[in-house]
Amino acid sequence: MAAITFITGGARSGKSSFAQQLAESLSERPVYLATARIWDEDFAQRVRRHQSDRDERWQTLEEEKELSKHVLGNRVVLMDCVTLWLTNFFHDCDYDLEKALKQAKAEWQKFVDQEVTLIVVSNELGMGVHSENEIARKFADLQGWMNQFIAQQADTVYLMVSGIPLKIKE
């Protein structure tokens, strides 16, 4: 079973930087598991910025949904991020919240059934403005439920606030 460190927080709270530093402190050759689907040029620029933050020590794997198909035994893996990964399920399930959550949980369980040191980055969407858009509200619910699911399994949980990691579970 995976040893899980879950790092959550708001946008631009320092989650990815903290997670990367943690992974580098645990391994000379960490794995970066990128879950993004490139939707537009603005997002492509964000991905390029994240890529430039990593040096030659990192092995990068790109996987939109099927995390479990990668055998990563005994490696330090940084998954960035749950939000983008869930977006792929939500979109592919035609915005059916229950179906997307069921598929994501099933895939997650298969993924964490291997011996791996896993650092997981996610977003806290429910701490901001309540959206007027039904799909956005459903996605915030999906994100919140998946965050709870992962945090319950995690050995350690950090909440990032303004670049400061607050350990909330150990």
C-alpha cells in the first residue's frame, strides 16, 4: 500500500513548490506524475512553467486518468494534481458527478495498491465563492468528496496557506 502525503490548499498557495521540495528531499530521482489535459494555450503556458521548475533529476509521466497502469513500486512519486485528474473524469462522464466520483475512486484504489511513496497535490475549491454555474458547483462537490476520500487514506496531510505548510494530519 502507498505511503501518502496529501497537500491541499487554494490557488497559488504554494502547493506544488512545497510538494516538489518534499519529493526532492526524499529521492534523488523522483517521478512527476502529470495529470493535465491541455485545454487551451493559457493552460499550456502554465504546464510549461511547471516543467521549467523541475531539473534533470525528475522523470515525468503524463497520465490523464489511468494512474494504475504505471508500475511505480518503491519510487517517490509526486502526483500533480487531483483537480486536473478529476476534471478529466468529470468531462468524460458528461458532467455526471456520481459516475465520475465512482470511476475516480475505483482508479485511485487500484493506483495506491502498490508500494510507493506518494505525494499528492489537490485544490480546496469549496473555500471560495459559491459558483452560480451548476456544473462548477457539481465539480466543487466532486473535488471536496475526493479530497476527503484521499485525506482519510493519507498518512500525512498539509494545508497550504500563503506559502506556509500547515500539518493537519500526522
